[in-house]
Amino acid sequence: DSGVTQTPKHLITATGQRVTLRCSPRSGDLSVYWYQQSLDQGLQFLIQYYNGEERAKGNILERFSAQQFPDLHSELNLSSLELGDSALYFCASSVRGLAESTDTQYFGPGTRLTVL
Amino acid sequence: AQSVTQPDIHITVSEGASLELRCNYSYGATPYLFWYVQSPGQGLQLLLKYFSGDTLVQGIKGFEAEFKRSQSSFNLRKPSVHWSDAAEYFCAVGGNSGNTPLVFGKGTRLSVIA
């Protein structure tokens, strides 16, 4: 158990809908990362937050957004869902997420999203 | 831009045999390198990491990896594979700034036969 929790574990929805994925980082971790794992694209970085502020952005679609709250949990919002958004979405956390040489990301169990 | 190549999509080994999973990276500066394992239906578990120092790093579950700068490689090894090692293995590279997200390889699926 990495200490990172994600809910829900599974999500099934229809095209055009909107969903919210939730992540709670390890106790004390300030940085949260979101990754998408799909069969064709593999594991891809979406976005990073540090202590409530956006720090880095990857190949995140405009239909997707995220935020990190004062209690450091994070939510990833996916809207106008398409079939191709079906994937496993991982959250990871790390202690600082800044220029620290020993920063390591620990991953949650993931949320499997199925868009029908 | 950073990139990671795992040349082997699928490897099958016999239980008790040795294992080596290959990983090549491309990064402009000193890379920070990681191996993660993903069991079916599970998240990613960190096996080991390399930041600096000794180029041979030990990880959990009896795994080790060797950083070879001249070959831009970070291969994962295990002397004797157990059936429970069957999983997907991912190599990842990150920079020396926490702002640098991890770039993952496509993964190598390991099957273990009796």
C-alpha cells in the first residue's frame, strides 16, 4: 500500500458525460500528479499540482481539468467524455515536487474509467 | 525531450531462471531513473530508483538495476524469478527538478512458466 488513495475504483459512464476522479496523497506529501494509462498511448503525464498550485502540464486535453484543495486532495474533472477517454487514471504524490534530488512519486491504485 | 524505450514488449521466463529487462533512455542531463511494477488490476509499485552514486542499485523483491551512462541504459535484473513476479514492468525517467514529470516506457510484460 503506497498510502495514496483514489476513488472511485471503477467508473462507467456514457459519452458526453462529465466525471470527477478523486485522489488523496500520502500524509505530508504536497505534490500530486495525474497520469493516464491507455493501451495505445501507454502511461502519459497529465498535470501536476504543488500545494494547491498548478506546477506542470502534460498532454492534458482542454476537456480535462484538475485542482488541488487546501487539504491537499486533488480532483481530476473529465467532461464531454469520448470513447477514447476510456483508460486507467493514476494519481501519484511526492513529498515536495520541487528541485529536490530525492523526490520519488508514489502511485495510487488508479481509477478505471469506461466510456460507453 | 525525454524518452524511454523498453525494447521487449513481452518476455517469458521459467521459474528459477534469471531475468533481465532492458531500458534505454534519452535525456539531456543527468537522469533520475526508476523501475515500477504493475500487477494485474493494481497500481504502480516502485521497485527501485537511481539518483546518483553507485551505479548498481538494489530494490525490493530481490531486483537490482545497473545504470550505464555510456549506453544510456538502466536494465533491471533478478537472479531467480518467482511465479509471483509475473507482471508489467515500467522504466521511467525524470529530471533533477521535481517539476519534471516522469516519462514512462511502454512497459514489458513478464510471464513466468513452471
